[in-house]
Amino acid sequence: GNSVTQMEGPVTLSEEAFLTINCTYTATGYPSLFWYVQYPGEGLQLLLKATKADDKGSNKGFEATYRKETTSFHLEKGSVQVSDSAVYFCALVSGGYQKVTFGIGTKLQVIP
Amino acid sequence: NAGVTQTPKFRILKIGQSMTLQCTQDMNHNYMYWYRQDPGMGLKLIYYSVGAGITDKGEVPNGYNVSRSTTEDFPLRLELAAPSQTSVYFCASTGGMAYEQYFGPGTRLTVT
């Protein structure tokens, strides 16, 4: 079956530090890949996505590149802000019915 | 558009009680989902629906039931609540292939 592996965290960074959250996946076929973000007390919302190999998704300074050869979709940001503190979920969709497989989520804490 | 709305926001149930979590979306999406989120466990799919009148089990369906009589509504029924059902429940919808999932704000349920 499909699976997504990501670091559990928490990850604690100082403001303006570089962020990487690793995500690797196992899937049949050609999955679409997503990063979702969950702010405290809220539901998940899409951060970025990539639908085919070598695509780069980007949004709000975050980037991730779909690497088929390494089955990875690592999330990066060059300079984090306190407002980026949240839980980040890597996810994939493969096959019918649009069922999403989520990673366990990585909590990010950014301190001033 | 209100997007995906869920009621109630919070609920405390006694063991053995029943309740229905409501979910409504106004985006005319065919696909709808119910997830539960437990600390450190990511999201687990309970049930999903690919259209009115069609539902199917996800990873953790035991203790829950769903129905989908309209495109807009996808209620989740808990019969005979148990402490193991203490969790945060999210409803989501999507319009189709590789589209993002839109999440409701969640229902925090405690069973004591």
C-alpha cells in the first residue's frame, strides 16, 4: 500500500533560520504530492503541491520538488518566521477515489 | 463560499451515548471524507464518499457510520461511544483528480 514517512519533530528553529522537513513516500503508479499546514486549533490547509516528477511546488516562501528517483518531496524555506509555527503534513494521492495518505505531521516551532 | 463547515466544535459524551457529527460543503464537490486525528498519529481515514448515495470504509471505520443523501452533506454517526473515540474529527472534500482537499475546522470530541 501507499505510505508517507516524515520526521516527527518537534523542530525548533530561530527566526530567519533555514528549514528542511524531509518526506519520502512509497506508492503505486504516479502519485500527486502535497504539503498541508495546520495552525493551532484549525483544520489542514494546502500549502503546495506537485503532480509529476521534477515539478516544484511553491507558496509563501516554501518550496518542495517532486523527486521520483529518490521518492522524496522535502519541504524547504530559506528564512522562517514566528508565524510559520505550525504542524506540517506531507501527503500523497494515488489511484482512484482521491484518497489521501498522510504522514504523521512535523511540528515546527520558530522562536524569536 | 463558506467551504466546509462542521458542527459542533466541541462535544463531551458519556460512554455508550450516541451522536452525529455534521459536515456540509458548498463547493459542489463529489468526494467527501471523514478523518480522525490523534496526537502524534497523523490523520486516519474513517469513511469516504465519491458521490451522493455512495460511501465506503477507510482505515478505521469500526464504531462509526455514515450516509450521503445529498452532494452537500456527509454526517458521521457514532453509536455507543467509547473512550477510544476521543479525538479530533475532520471532514474534508475535493473536486477530483489531484485537487487539494478542503478541510473543515474540526470537532473535538471527548468520551468519558
